Amino acid sequence: MKRLRAPALALLGLIAFLLIWEAVPYFGWVNPAFLPPPSALPKAFMREVSSGAWLAAILGSLWHYFVGLFVGAGLGIALGVLVGMSRIAEEATAWVVRVLRPVPGLAWVPFAIIWFGVTPGAAVFIIAIGVFWISFFAAQGAIRGVDRDLVEVADAFGFRSPWQRLFKILLPAAMPGILVGFRTALGQAWMAVVAAEIFGVAGVGQRMMQASSLLATDIVVVYMLTMAALYGLLDTAFVAFQRWVLRWKA
């Protein structure tokens, strides 16, 4: 019974939330044009699917998402590992990091348009910026957190070159922290997708802006829920992958 209580309460909470949401526009507390009821969403979803707009928007955003995620996270992890391994690299980049880290991703939109135009490349750039720092600090912290005793043991067994230390000791020991950072980047990249597409790049963000300009808020909510569902699937798949990679910890 205890194992069933948590999912039962979660289901009841979701049902209560949907009922309250349905009641608010139904009783006129909020104009349905501003907050569509859940009952209106299936019809809006089917309209988007039948027109082909939904699939086109999703495929466009997924392309921006994955390319931006892997470019930004890949560069962030690589630089974070380098800085984590080398005090000289950390000192050389300290002020560059302090200057650039506080700049929000949206602040790069003008440069993205100037450098890449209103193209998918601009969206990829914004998403990559959004996930870079998360991956960088996760990798740097994970490398710095490796037990120094492991490095001394590696020296004793003859693993003295930087490459040997990296692949035999540092990366395996730091992998849990690096993967946690990458999982955080998965969510951050989804948040960056809409920001990266609202200035005209084809995708979910552009479609949401088009719908909102027409007060088609039911379509906006459809895409919001679509993004939530896609992120849920990706996060679930990544957790399974994470468990497989870290199976040696079991």
C-alpha cells in the first residue's frame, strides 16, 4: 500500500490541477482566449497535426536542440576538463570566465542574427551558449573533486603522462559529476530552444509566437506540453543511459 500511495497522490494532484484549470475559464474567471481549458487542447492538437505544422515545428526544433546541445556541452566539457586538470589553464581563463559567465543567453541574440542571419545556425549558437557554462563548471568541478590518492596510485602503477591520467583515472572518477551536468544541460537546452527561435527561425518557438500573435493560446499550450513531453522522454532515456555508463558503481 505504501508503494501505491505516492503514485496515487500524484495522480490525484494532477486530476485536481486539471479540474481547477478547466473551471477557471469555464466559470468566466479568466477569458478562455487568455487561458484555454484543457478540454480545448485535443482539438487544437489535431488541427496542428493534420496541417503538418506540428511535425515540421518539432523536427526543426529537435535539429536545433541536438546540434546546439552537443556542440555546447562538448565544448564545455572539453574546456572544463582542461581547466580542471591544469592550474595554469584555470588561472589563464579565470577573468574570461568571470566576464562572460554572467551574460545571459538572450543577450547573444543580436550577435547571433548579425553573424548567422535568421538561420538555423543562429538558433544552434544560442542553444550552445545556453548549455556551455553548465557543462563547463560541472566538468571542472568533477575533475577537481577527484581524490588525489587515486592520482598517486596511478603514479605508482606507471600512469604518469597527462593522457594516461585523464583516460585511466580522471575521466572515470569524474564521470558521475560530468553526467549530472549534462543532464542539467538537457533541460537548459529546451529552455533555450524557444528563445533561439522566437526571432524567426522555423521551429516550436516561431510557431508559438505566430499563435500568440493571433491569440491562439490553445496552440501555444499544445506546444508547451509537447516540449514538456519530449523533455520527459529524453530525460528518462538519459537516466537509463547514465545508469548503464555508471553500472560499475553498483
